[in-house]
Amino acid sequence: MTEHTERAGPLPPAAKEPGTGCGSPETEQGVVGLHLEADGLAGEGGDADAGEGPDGVAVGGGAGEDRRGSAEVGKHPCGIAVAAGTLGRAARVGTGGRLSEKIGKGRPAGKDAVRRKGGRGLGRVGRAAVKSRYAGALRTARGATGAGLLAVLVLAALLVPVFARGGYDAQGPDALAGPSGGAWFGTDELGRDLFVRTLFGLRADLSLVLVAVPVSAVLGTLLGLAGAIAPWLGGLAQRALDVVLGFPSLILGICVALVMGPGWAALAVAIVVYGLPAFGRLSRATLLAQQQREYVLAARVMGVPRRRILTRHILPHAIDPILVQTAVAMVAAVFLESSLSLVGLGVQPPAPSLGTLLNSGIRYLSEQPAYVAGPAAVLLLLALGLSLLADALNEAVNRR
């Protein structure tokens, strides 16, 4: 009987950090750093002796009759426990002398062959580091200032129904009156308190920002990760996002408002659609950067399901840039709402929004300057708070 002997080459070595002897941060999370080398994947009767990989992982040999290797329990220097299980490397000589390997025949090694102690995903230490990084962003000068401004504005918007029992449409006898102790921003053309209407308008803006932007982030991220399902699907999603990107924000909002009619719903849809390209490109860039990394390739070789690779190894790397982009998109959403409301395509009277108040106040700018000054100041404070928070998060993320 003719005997065929093949040698399984080592996997690409893991990148070492200076002075540690351990793998990269990705290695500490998962599967990089296993170098398996076994001889004797021959025909019948060949044996593979047990050996030890360069990173301290014990590798057991297997008989040639069943042509499978067995990885004994070992421990990586970085503290990664390797569970015992059959790696299932079978060799078969096909036509023309080509060797075809089948990985994963036997117990699925992808689920429990390599697992970090103490939890799943990032692990307890990784999750604590992420929380500490975000908390550190709020402790910086910009982060604390932005968070403080937003806290004051949100609190005022939540409490305005408590001290304004009449609502935003309560009329008074003094029309276009200047600022006073009873009306801090003065009154409008119908004698309504502009300070109360500004806070109710702030509620409308905050509701848009807190609803539309997260929806846009989720949908855009899913579109960007569509390439993980099929390359053609990812390309199709990117071409659709390019079409959306070709429209200026105001033109896109006008088109949506003309189709749906002016109002809160049209503003929300316009904000969602406008934010899709940015989130889609960020998530796709993360997908393209991570899917060729060693730990992702090793997970594929061991038979880890595609969905698990996406959620455990690729998506966590996109969280930081998506979070920063969410804060930036909130600033853009505030200005998009004010722009559309300024041309009459936003929230319709008598319901107030910051943009609607600006639209109404322009006509009385000479008679009552505070009509515009009050809503404009609140609008700028809201945008400033979100911008400072976005800068602090971006600085904390890039300092990793």
C-alpha cells in the first residue's frame, strides 16, 4: 500500500506586545495564539506524536486509522484555558495528489475549544474597561460641561408641565410684551408665554433626537454589516447609501416632508434617512477591517457560526465609533429640525418646536427681539451640549 504523508503547517503567529509574551488584545479575548503542529496524517497505520505548540498549548496526537488529532487541556501564558476536544483534522488524498482537509469532523471545536476565563465576549475585565473609558469621558472638562448642559435642559423640559398648568397654548392679554418676571422671554403675538413655549418646543426637539437618531444608528449599522451575509448584498446596501448621501440634508428633508406631509413624523423619517450613510459606512469599515484578522480567521476554521463571529468579534469593535457618531448625529438632527421648521415643513402650529418659534419670531424681530433670542439661545445650548459630549467621547475612544 502506498503511504502518503502530509504536514499541517502552523497557523500565522499572533502579534506580540512588547515585553508581555502574550498576544494582542484580540488574542486575550479569543482564539489567536494556538499553533498546532502534528505529523503522521498519513494513510493507515501512521501515528502522530503529542507535542507542544510555541505558545504553550499542548497538542495530542492521534492514530492514522481514524485520522483525527486530539487537543489536550492546556493553558496559554495569557490565561486562556483550552478545553479538551477533538479538533477533527482529517486528511484525504484526492485526484492528482491534492490534499483536502476537513476541519471540524467530530466535536465542534469552535464553541468550546478556546474560551477566556470569567465570561463571554469582552469578559469582565473588558467590559469594566469600556465602562471606565466612557465614565472617564464624562469626567473631562468638555464631557462634564456637555453633560451638565444636557441635564439642565432635559430636566427643564420634563418639569415644564408641572409649573405651566395652562400648557403651551394659554393666551394672555399682553401681546408681544418684553421680558418680565412673569414671562422671562416675553410673549408672542397671541399673548402666550414664550418661555413656556420654548420649553415645550425643547421637548419636541428632544423627542425627535432621542427617537430618530437611535433608530438611524441601528438601521445604518445593519445595512453596513449586510456584507457579512453576502458580499453582493453589502455592495448593494452601500450603493443605496451612496444615493442617500448625494442629497443635502435640507433637500432630503424637503423631499420627505413633501411625500409625507409636514409634521413630527416627517421630521423623524428625514432624520433617520439622513443619518443612515454615516452609520452604514462606519460599520462596513469595521467589518472589512476585522474579517481578515487572525482571530476571526481562526474562529472560522474552527467552525464558529457566522452569527457568533459577527456578534462576538466584529460588532464590539464598531461600538465606539458608532457611539461617537450617534452624538454627532444628534447635533445634526437638532439643526435639521430647526431648518425644516424654519421653512414651514416641521412641527405645525399651535404645537411649538424650537424651529417653529424661530419661524414665527422672524416676522416680529423688530417689535420683540426676545421672541427669537430665547428659542435661539436654547437651541444653541442644546447643540453645544451635544457637541461637547461628542468631543469628549471621541477623545476617550481614540486614547485607548
